[in-house]
Amino acid sequence: MSVETQKETLGFQTEVKQLLHLMIHSLYSNKEIFLRELISNASDATDKLRFEALAKPELLEGGDPLKIRVSFDKDAKTVTLEDNGIGMSREDAITHLGTIAKSGTADFMQHLTGDQKKDSHLIGQFGVGFYSAFIVADKVDVFSRRAGSPTSEGVHWSSKGEGDFEVATVEKAERGTRIVLHLKAAEDEFADGWRLRNIIKKYSDHIALPIELPKEQATAEGEETQALEWETVNRASALWTRPRTEIKDEEYQEFYKHIGHDFENPLSWSHNKVEGKLEYTSLLYTPARAPFDLYQREAPRGLKLYVQRVFVMDQAESFLPLYLRFIKGVVDSNDLSLNVSREILQKDPIIDSMKSALTKRVLDMLEKLAKNQPEEYKSFWKNFGQVLKEGPAEDFANKEKIGGLLRFASSKTEDGEQSVGLGEYIARMQDGQDKVYYLTGESFAQVKNSPHLEVFRKKGIEVLLLTDRIDEWLMSYLTEFDGKHFVDVARGDLDLGKLDSEEDKKAQEEVAKTKEGLVERLKTALGEQVAEVRVSHRLTDSPAILAIGEQDLGLQMRQILEASGQKVPDSKPIFEFNPAHPLIEKLDAEADEARFADLSHILFDQAALAAGDTLKDPAGYVQRLNKLLVELSA
């Protein structure tokens, strides 16, 4: 045993204490997962060494083949896992093993629900898989030395998974990390070669470097004993390099869990080898659930990049557009050099070609999921729909493809579920309908009951109901689909084209002429509050609505800009009234101009409320309404 110096006891970060409590009290229903997590971390450590050694070959310290070794001692009740990867310094050990990654700490604790099954899914995602060791161990020792540092600068980290851990400086000849698990009394089943071998084959067969166990041979008495000889128990070949016909679904799924730090199977995957002008292999996955930082556009993202099977970069964001940032996977290129950097990637024309092809590959994968597994696509849409809606603005070339993947609620859906695709909408359009109609708003209840839909209900025309905050911005880019233009039913002067008969249009013109006097009186009464007053062709039941000018910002976009502190251009609504409504008839007959003005303002404010807007003068509205109620009750 080497001499320990600079020994000190440090306390765990509060969040780690909570996490350990969850772990130790059987957060995982499947305890054997601890080995998968530790092997996955060891694999990452060797990947990091490969990458750093591109610039500093001396880090390889003689060039021993990279590997992971798992051993056990039945008498001592220990399991030991060792890698010759990048290793840790004393500071690394304190930082990585004593705290949860700073960027994820608050989010991790915020996402914990108390539901063991749900909470267990977060462990790998937040980079805290190491702590799974405490599910089976009542003490964990970690011996490590960072590649390139002197042998005297090894570190020994030790903890019983309670409130604190010890850290000391030790001699360590080999670079890399050795983890010794002192098994709990009830978990000694894991100090068994057959058991460990099966766990490795089950969860880690895809790991692209050898995972070795000591060879076991029978003694004369028929008992097994450990020999000094080692044997590789996994395939130790990169999964994506193997023919698709040889890979089982379970292998694809386990590989995803390894690279995605996820505990759930992916919804779908696409494995392709491209040969010809460019040569590369890609393995892309659609996750089943959203990561905690999905809406942080600056969060790390991207594919694992390999060049000729050598790991180069963990999150290469140049291969997919930002709106597909949730996709996980691997790309392995034969056309890039091993010293490639993020800066070079951003300027390399080869990357542009690969990005274009990989983007189409992902969109094809999602199309296939939507067509063949509609229930799974519903789940995908709930998790990632709002991010996909960023696509039409970012990716003009694939706007039509993205449009086909979008889902919306409509006036034909009862519960507000976003389940209507644009292809489905167009397929059931009425004879003579050549436009896709939509309405944006704050909530499904608000838009579903909006007065703007009255004429559409009367004629049986379906309207898409858009209630996500991104929707109005989306529609400023998605102006048509399959040759059909989109029309906001709350914007401009509504023209239903062939859906209105010539008789309807003639009747509308005649009514508008008879109400010219009322239009002028309303303009005078409402003054600067409105851009225009006109007879409405949209209303059948309500007395009045507010329409938006063709070039003006909609209410949703105005609210987003105002909330972010940006200056919003001035605009005024168009006041439209229903000439057949009893209230409008009474208003038209009102001779007292002061009372006419009060009634006009009440109708204007009610129309604003129906549109989901806030009143600029709520006290004035209440006073006018109270005055009217007093008159009616007198």
C-alpha cells in the first residue's frame, strides 16, 4: 500500500447527499445497472485520452492498448473496475466526485419527483452515474492519476456514501482510474465472474474497446478460482461499423443508452453507411423524452464524432441544425483529418454536405416514425414539437418536409391535442377551399371559442388552432404547404374565395352600404383606438370583434416582445361589427351620442377581452358597464 499524504476529509455538496440518499434507498429497481454506468464512464475516459493524445501523444505513456478491466474478490467481497484512460487529478476527483456538474445541479434537483422510476431516468443524463456504485457498495475507493502527471500525484478518493469523503495524494504508477466497490452484505452476488460476465454482455457489449475479466478455471476440487490471465468478454468493436443485418434491436438500444446517458429506449434510429464522393457512417437516434436543457439553445449538443474509428469530439454541433439538437448519435468520417477542431468543422465544405445529408436522414426517420408508429410519434411531438417548430425559419431547404411533420390542434379536435398534420388537413378540405386557415391565441379554450371562428363553424370549414408561444413566429416563415397558402382568420379583410357564393358576396356589399352611417358614428366614438371600422363577414353570433392589420404584429408576438423588454411597433386594431346582432341594431338606433359612445367602448373592450388582450383602461370599462347596468335596472 502506497503512503498517503495531504489527506483531508471534505463534505459532499448538498445535492449529492440527497442523490446518495435516493441511490442507497433503492432508486434503481435494477441494481446491476451500476456496472453499466461505471463501464460507460470508463469508456468516456478512454475516449477523452484518445482525443487529448492527438495534440499530446506523450499522454499515452508508452502506448499500452486502451482497455477496461473488471475483477472481483469473493473473500473480500469487492468488485474492482480499472481503465487506462485520461484519469483524474486531485482537483478533478474533488470536483467530479464531490459535486454534481455545476450546470446541471439546480436542474437535477428540480426534476426529482420522488417517484423512483422517473427519478432513476435522470441519473445518467446529469452525469452522475458514478454514484450508482453506492446501490451495491457501502464503501467506494477510487485510485486515479491523470495522464501526463507524475506518478507521485495519484489521488485516493474514498467514501461510505454518507455526508463526506476523504481524499489523499498517493503514488500511482499507471495512468487512469481504479474503482474498488466494497459490497454490502446483501450484494455479494456481484463478486462472481459468471454474474459480471453476463451483465457486461447484456449492457456493454457495444463498447468499442476491450472489457476484460480474469479467466476462470476449475481446480481439482471443482471450485472456480481466478487466474492471472485476462480475456475479453465483449465484442470490442464499434457497433456502427458492423453490418445492420448483424445488429439486434437490443444492441442498438443499449448503445443509445451509453451515448445518450439515458435509461429509456429510443423511439427510433437510423444506421447508414455512405460511400462514393464522401465516405462516412452515421447512427442517429430519436430519444423518447426531452433532456432538461432542451430549450437552452446554447446548451452543449451534437453528435459524437469519430474519424476512422478514432474518437475526436463529444458534441460536434456542426452536423445538424439547431432545431434538431435533441438527436443523439455517432458520425464516423473517412474524409476528415484527425486534428480536426470545432473551428475547422465550421468552415469545412465537406461538413456542409454531410450536414445536409444527415438533416434529411433525420427528417426521413421522423416521417417514417409518424407514418408507421403514430402513437410513438404523438409522444415524440409532446416532447419535441416546439423545438421542431423552429425548423422552417432555420432550414428553408427542408421547409416542406418539416411542415409535413408539424402537428396542430384544430376546430375539429375536442381536447386541444396537437394531432392534426397539414397533409391530413388538406386531404379533408372542402370543395372550393384553396387555403389553410388558422388562428393563434394564448390557450385552446380561448381560440376554440373565439368569435373569429363563427363563420367557419357555420360553413363547416376546419381551422387550425395554434396556442404555443412560438406559433405566430412560426407562421411568419411557414407561409404555404403543398401549394396551399396559410391565412390567419383574425388578420386583414377575410376573403373566403369560392367558399362564399356570389349571392353571399352581393348581400354583404348591400349590407355594408346600408351601414355606412353607423360605420362613421363608430369611427367618431372610438377615435384613436382603431385603425378602421367596418361591417364584419366573420360573425354570426357575436356583436363585434377586433381584427389585425395585414402587416401588424399579432397579439401573441406583441406579448412575447413586450415580456422580453423589446419595443413593440404601434398598431391599432380593426373594429368589425355584426349588423344582424340585436346589440348592434340597438346601438344603431341610439340617438344620444354620449350613450352611443359609452356602448361603443363597451363593445370594443369586450371584443379585446374575447381576443385574449388586456384592457388599457379596465376601470373605464367597469364604470361604463356599471352605468349601463344601473340604467337597465331602473
